[in-house]
Amino acid sequence: MTHIPVMLDEVLRTLAPRAGEVILDGTFGGGGYASAFLDAAPCTLWAMDRDPDAIARGAALAARHPGRLHLIEGRFGDMVAHLAARGVTALDGVVLDLGVSSFQLDTPDRGFSFRADGPLDMRMGRDGPSAADLVNTLEERELAELIWEFGEERHSRRVARAIIRARGEAPFTTTAQLAEVIRRAVPRDPSGLDGATRSFQALRIRVNDELGEVTRGLEAAMSLLSPGGRIVVVSFHSLEDRIVKRAFQKASGRMPAASRHDPGALIAAPAPTGFELLTPRSLRPSAAEIAANPRSRSAHLRALRRKPEAVPC
């Protein structure tokens, strides 16, 4: 199983780790970014992941960089508490690579993908309700709303009805079982996208509270940045990217102008803040990278910096 960090050159160039800095990789995953940071500069790196398998994989990298790489099992939305418990109250850099990791997708036993049959799980941290719990217990209306909100599936009601009918005969236990029911419920997509893709995305996001985690993580990261500190976020679908874009615009005082027909337009523009955008528009992977790693095709990179003269919150 090979892990290819997405937009690695752009992440390195934007975060630009320097000697003596303290950096957090909030989504350690396969360790691709962490390894590159450690090689790029003699910095101290804290690496978090809610997946215990990822932390276990990181032990070998930590052994190669004694005293420089410190691993923490936990959610990046809780980074303030996790770091404070270890005496860290400020950071010079933060990177967040959102969504599911290649290791999780490519391990059938984790239940994230329908490409190979496995238990219907999808839990990144192995705790809380699983995807099977949701599809076997939620009411039809709740399922339809979930699939629409988090999967942007136009046929969410049809999918929910099909799930309710099927589970009346036997509860869902595997990814293949669910994927087949969903495929029969939706028309074939002209783009070739598998009919189960959006619904599986929706369940995964709900199971792991991914959007709530992104909001909490961004707020926490910005509160920890030292003057001159940078945060770089790589997202993979519009729901995540929209949250990042708006949070960074708000922090930098660059919210889009309101319509003149909107009463809110009478309110004064936000005052300048202690942050500045490093990416007025998101960066995208190159054609060469997409060809080499198709999973990178939907990636958006956005970055923010606390102004050097600013004081941390």
C-alpha cells in the first residue's frame, strides 16, 4: 500500500518550515507531509491523528527523528487541549489534510470504500456509531436529509426509501450490500461516477462529524498561531473547502462584498484583522500530479498567516 501526499511541493513551499519552528501536522495519516517537514528543516513536529493505526505507523518515523517528532492520538479539533497537556501553547505552522486517508480507503476492514467488500464501519477513530448503525436505525427522513446535506445526492429520497425497504428484510452489515442497494436506486451518472459514491461520502462525513471537526480545527489552529505563523489546509470536496474558504476570508477581513439589495450591506465592512491570506484563490494540483495520483484531482489548497506584528488570541 503506497501513500502519496497530495500537493506536497505546494504544501512545503507555502508552509516553508524553518529551523527551530514548532509545527503541527494535525492529520498525520501516512506521514508524507511530516517526513517532508522533518527533512526540510531542523524543526520540532507534533503529529496528530484520531486513527490509532496511523499513530502506530508513525513510530518508525519518530524513531528516525528522536526528539523531533512527537505523536498524539486524538482529533485535531481538540489540538489546544492535547498540546497544552504537553506544554505547547503556540505554533509556527499547522497543516491539515482533510478527509479520508489512502490507508483507510485501501483497507477493506475499515469499511470506507465499496471497491472491496468489508464491514460497514467508516469510523476513523474506531469509536462511536458506525455507518451500519446509521443505515439500520435512522428514520427515512433523517437518512434522506443526511445523504442530501453531506453527499449532495439529488436522489437522496430514493436512496433512503431503498435502504429502508432493504433493511426490512435484513440489516446492513457490509459495504457491498449497501452499495448495491444504492446503485439500484439511482440513475446511471453520465460522468461514470459510481452511483454509491455520494451516499458513501455522506455517511462517512456524518459518522466522523468531519465538517464540525474542520470548523473546530480551524478555530483552534488560528488561536495557536504565533506571529508569522502559517496554516495550510488541503481539502477534497466542496463542503470542506467552503468552510475553509469562509473561515480564512473572515479571519483576514476579506469577506465578499454584500449585495446592495441586502440590508446587511449597510453594515460597515469588517475591520482589518491580525491575519492575511497567502492564497487569494485556492491552489490546485498540476496536471502531472493528477495523472500520477488521480485521488489528487479534487484537491484545493488554502493558506493563512498571522501577521508578524499580531499578538495571538
